[in-house]
Amino acid sequence: MAARLCGQPAATNSPARINPRAVLVKSFDGWGTSLCWWAHVLGGSTNREAGADLAFKRLQLNIVRYNIGGGEDPAYPGRMEPRARMPGFEPRPGDWDWNADASQRWFLRAAVARGVSRVVAFANSPPYWMTVSGSVTGATNGAQNNLRVDCEQAFAEYLVTVVRHLTDLDGVQFDLLTPMNEPGSDWWRFGGRQEGAHMSPDQQSRLINLMGPLLRQNGLSTGLEASEDNDEQGTVNAVKAYPASTRRELALIASHSYSANAPAGLRDLARSLDRPLWISEYGDGEKSGLKLARRIRDDLAQTRATGWIYWQFAEPDSDWGIVRYHGGETNPALTINRKFYVLSQFSCFIRPGDQLLDSGDGDSLAAYDPEHHRLVIVAVNDGGQPRPKDFDLTAFSRVDAPALGRRSSAGEELAELPPPAILNQHFIFTLPAQSVTTWVLDGVVPLP
């Protein structure tokens, strides 16, 4: 056990050894958010520049999910909540509107201009005229497919055509495309508040097999990803049900983690297919951000995902958002929620290209930047008592005192911390109750 200075906390747990050879993720892709529905609202407001700066400069998100809207039947003008009424690009068969969705497209361009490096396009529903129910809100029976079988080719062409045209019109490179969002769920029902469509695995497979050749025929390098189910087990079940021809078309496995019910199964699925894995959506309404911090830590450590994406960056008067907007849609006031600071503890310090290492600790994430010899430890204490930590860094030949420490808690927002000493290659500190702490150690060199 390492010696400690007077006044240093005694670690009551066994030392957690951070081993630079125990790499969970070779190169992290980064952090992101979906653009619907908040960008559909804020993209037309006077505060849109401020919103874009908060998301893509201060929080340093580098991945966005752009929602290709289906577009509702004009006969149902007030059915969905206003922010979720996403415009479609083909309101009638063969009638294309390339001026549609101006607000979300503004945010997409603004995100790329601020350094976003990965863009995903996804659909919640096909256009209303391709659906069984005649509405983008879902089928009458939410457990039944709402995309008509005779419109599968048309829907695949719709999505690829939108990606091709927005690439040309807006100058945005789409890295990934998917025709689905939580397709295994049964809550997408006719008359609901948003676009959504149940889609069985066999229909998902047919669409993917149609879209792959269409992307190549259009000269697009955009890859396909699936299955975007609400929970990990749903994604595992869907992708395993695809035939081999469909799985070969996939460039990435993507799952939501609202129910983190099969992290090992999801990890093993991606590994068996030799595909990267993203947690492409998670959100919650818990105010402190501690539930968010725990979900990030567990998702990345347990599934070994290479990318992590929050659902909505901004919400109207709600703790579901990292930022809230209020006071009208033309000139809304933007207020930072506590979750903004908690997410910053991860997104501003664990950066694209970093390796994720096994921290040896169930509360922490460890990331290493091999180019700049920088080690980052983000530690979560979502419990009611302080937790002492002892990190064994003897796998590194050189470890100096932390160059930076930050903490967010009930009374702190990225508060600067004095660095604890490191003795005999052991880094010992205490996590206050209900807190997230980040340490950055520079000049850290692994043993040969």
C-alpha cells in the first residue's frame, strides 16, 4: 500500500490499477446529440447562434443525428406537439421540396462549422402517404408495421435522395444513415405526439438491403447503421435476426440505452460482427445529472461503445435537456441545466481519438491520449457518502501531480480543485457524495 501525506484520505477499498495495455476502446469517436426536435425550434430563433455555441463549442459535442422528417398528412394539422412536427421533403409522391426543414438544416450546418465531425441521418417515420395508417404517428396497433410493404422501395429511395441532395445543397457529409428509430417499440400509435413507426426485423432487413446498393449507385460513401432500438436487448435481438447479407451492409451497430439490460450481449454482438458500436441515444429527466453520469460511465465501460449520444440537447422548461429554453420560440431564453456541467466533465476532457482504458474501478472512466501523453480519470459518486479512491498507476513510467481537477456537485459547477499528491505511483483522493470529479494528468508515459 502506498504511503500517504498527512491529511490525505485513507483509501478503504483495494487500489484500482489503470493499465494502459488494457484498452477497452482503441479510438473514441466522441459525444453527440440528436437535432430533433430542439433544432427545429431554435434554428429559427434569434438565439440560435448562442445555442449552437453552447452545444458545439462549450460542450464540445462532435456528433449529431439529423432527423429526416416524414411529414404528416395536412389533414391532421394539430395532431402532434408543435416542436415534433418535422417537415418532410416529399409531401406528395414525386413532389420534392428542397426548401423544407430550414431550421434543423441551419443547426446542422452550424454544428459542422463549429467542428462536428460525424453526422448521422435517421428517420422516425416514412412520409404519411407511405404508411398503413395514413399518419406518421404510427399504426393503429403499435405492434404492427406502419410502412406499407409496397412502399419499401420508395422509402429507401426517399432517404437516399434526401441525403444526396442535402450533401450537395448544404455541403454536409453524412457518415451514417438509418431508416429506423426504436423500431421494435409498440408505443408508436396513430394519433401520438410525434413521428414513429414500428418496424419488424424482417422489414428492417429488407430496407437495409435496398439502401446499400442505392447509396453506392448515388456515389455516396454513407454507411448504414442499425437497429437503434430503445434498449440493448432489443438491438441484440433485431440485429441477430438479420440475415448475413444484411449484417454485411452495416457499418455500425447503434443502440439506445434507456434500458441498459444487455451490455455484454451488445458488446459481444458488435465484436462478433467486427463493427464499431455506439450508444446513439439516452435521456432522462433527473435534475442533478448523477443518473446521466452513471449511465455514461456504465455504458462506455460495459458495452465498450466508441460513441455516446444524448437525446435532446435542449428542452422547453424541462430537466430532460442539457439546456432548457423558455419564453417563446422566436426569442427563447436559454438556461443551462446542472446536467450541462456534468456532461462537460466527460465531453470536454475525454476527446475523439482517446483510448478508453480499464480503470479497475466501478465508479470511474479512464481515457488516455497517446499523442499528448495525457491520462483522464472521470469518477462518479452517485451515493450519499464520500468514497475514497486509490488508483495504482505503476503501469506508467512517469506520473506527475494532476495538471487539472474539476468537480460538479450540488454546490459546484466544474469547480477547480487543488491537486492531490501522487506517492509511489498511487493517486489517492476522496469523492464527495453526489459528485462527479475529473482529473487530467499530463506527461503520463506507459511502461514499455
